[in-house]
Amino acid sequence: MEIEGTILRGREFDPVEGRVVVEDGEIAAVEEAAVESEAVVCPAFVNAHTHLGDSIAKEAGRGLSLEELVAPPDGLKHRLLRQADRDELVEGMRRSLRFMESTGTAATVEFREGGVEGVYAIEEAAEGLGIDPVVLGRETVDAMAAADGFGASGANDAHFEHERRETREAGKLFGIHAGEVDESDINPAMDLDPDFLVHMVHPEPIHLERLADTGIPVVLCPRSNLVTDVGVPPAEKLAERTTLALGTDNVMTNSPSMFREMEFAAKLFDLQAPEVLRMATLNGAEIAGLNCGLIEPGRDAKLLVLDGDSDNLAGGRDPVRAVVRRAGASDVERVVL
């Protein structure tokens, strides 16, 4: 298979005219050549933090605080999840996964509530789809064992030393929320030596120093932080010290669209377009241990093809900025997963 157009190649997403050659699901070559296609070919997205169970409760909880919305065990979302019929839960997650796939997301790092049964539910929801959820079980070590790792709620909610030890021994991924409401849980979270942190809205200088020393990646969810009124992460300071990725967080409050998350981040933070696109692709893939997020030989052929001649994108002078700040679902020509 060959895909022609303007290809955003390599870590810097250098735009080159030509074709991507795909063999057996892998990028075999990137060839520079004159082509007639107006398409823009970029890596498919990796959404580095979601809660897809919330798909049963979109736009619920208007006016509630973050704790009232999502804090375990009795936040609104947890009550709604306990009340939900399993078929309803699976169908809701499946619809969100279908939407994500159709808008160019190849994989998502999902913090999955509901213990072992919650892990089985999202696996059922993803059956037959091209999008690949990296599932982090929550609440129990058994959920971790059934999943790809463990997703901790936050170090103020519980002590996760046992779960961290078991996850490490299993060779799986361990992520934890930190610094979402205030700074109090950041040091305890970092003491666990997680594979990544989520949110980091309120780091103090000592936490920034620790990030620089440890290199623990951070997943930012700026639209979620704005909606829940917890503040805005200091993305520029964080980016100077560690790797950043992007996630859309709770489907209850935000559409799981990486287009929307990228545009918001690019216009909110003083970060260049290639860095924001890396946050939405390669950086999330590396956190999750996936071989995608980059167009180069040897990578999995998970690609997003946009119509560069759409009414929205036609006339764009900088294809990377156009993808990050302007592109949307209506510009998607093809998703290769």
C-alpha cells in the first residue's frame, strides 16, 4: 500500500512531498517524489489519558466541583458507574472508541474503573475496532493483572506502595494522578517512581527540580483542568524539564477529540506546533510503549490522512500548524490503523 501527499516525517514533522510505503502493517519506506495528492499524512494520535466509562454520563454534573464529580468512591461518576447496566457501559465506551478511531486516534491510555470486570468491559467494547486501548486497571491488583498496568487515582486518596510493587514485578505500566487540585499529592506520587504522572497543574519549584532529575513524563489534560476549575498547568516550565503528552480525560466533561485538545493546548500555552503534535502522537506512544506516533521506516503504520484541499485547510502555508491549530473531524480523509 502507498499513501501519497505531504508527509509530516520524523520527530520534527518535516513536510515532504511523496509517499509512505506500507508493508505488512509497517512503514517500509518514506519516498520523496512529486505527487498530485493534496493530502496531508501525519501519525495517528495517541490519547495519553482517558476515562471512557464516563461515556454513559456526558455533560452530567453541571456546577459540581472536581471532587463532587469524580472523586472515588462516591463522586457522581462513580455512583453512575455503579448504577449502570453493563451492556449500557460497554456500548457507551464502544461509541467513544469508534469516534476516537474515526478522528485519527490509534491508541488511548485508559484508566479503567470497575476492577477486573471493568477491564473485561472495555476489552469487549474494543473488539473489532482498529483503535488499541492500553488499559490500566484500577482499585485492585487483580485488575492490574488482567490489564496492561495500574492507573492510580492519587497519592492522597490511598497509599499505592503495594500496587506499585506488584505492577513493577509484572513489568507493566503504572500511572498516577498528581497535582490536579493542589500540590499536596505530588511528592508522594513521585516517591512511587511512576511511569508517568497525569495533570501536574500545581507543581512547586521542588517538584520541577525532581522532574528534571527523574525525567518522569507528564500527561496534560488542559481542557479538563479548565472545565473542573482547578487551574492551568505550567506547560512551558514542565516542557523544559520532561516529556509532555496530551490526554482528553473524562468523557463526562470533554469530547475525546485530540484535534480539540491540540488546538486548545497550542493556543493556551507558549509551545511550538511541532511540540504540541509530538505531545499528541509520539510522546504518548512512548509512554505507553507503542511503536507508533512517528512516520519513519520500522514504525507501525498507524496514520491519519487529512484532506489538505478541504474548505478548512486549503490555503494553509504551514501544514504542521494547520494540523495542530485548525484541522478537525471534517478534514479526515482516511485513518490507517
